[in-house]
Amino acid sequence: MNRRTRWITIGTLTLAFAGGGAGVAMASGGGDDGADKPITGPALARAGAAALAYTHGGKVTGTEVGDEESYYEVEVTRPGGRQTDVQLDRDFKVVGSKTDGGDRSGKDG
């Protein structure tokens, strides 16, 4: 990702979280068993930025700390409606992803 694209993505992400952070928190807090804990604070911005960089865009529509597959999980809805769950470690590095029923441990295309 070039420097200009990265700053545009980070700026867009920052505005999205500032203006719609409550929507992200609400979308990320609802699991069937109530045990899901959304990502909050500075970690939310870092995890969201890492996931969006990995998926090359989209919209963060859910988050979770302590996911069964990784430390952080960020759900990204991509253009066209496909959803990608991006798995991140504690250092916000991608350790895997899953797109609409497809399971991958490397880059999602």
C-alpha cells in the first residue's frame, strides 16, 4: 500500500470511528451467548486499520477480543457484500482470515 493510500485509509477509518464508533461497538457486541467482548479504545483503531489494510478496504462491521481463533477478530464487509473475518495477534498482525465460508490462513484475495 502506498503512503498516500495508507493515510487516506487511516483518515477514513479515524472519521468512521469518530462518527460511527457507537455503531461499530453495537455491531461487535452482540454474540448469541453474550460472551463476545468488542475491541475498544486505541486497540479498536489499530485493529480496524490492520484489517482494512489486509482486505484492501471495506467497512468494519464487528470486532471481538479473545476470539477462539486469535486475540482480536475484525469483521470487514467488503464491496459487494462479502464479509471477511480477519484474525489478528496481540501485535495487530494478521494470523488468518475467513471469507464467507471460505477458510484461509494466508492472504485473502
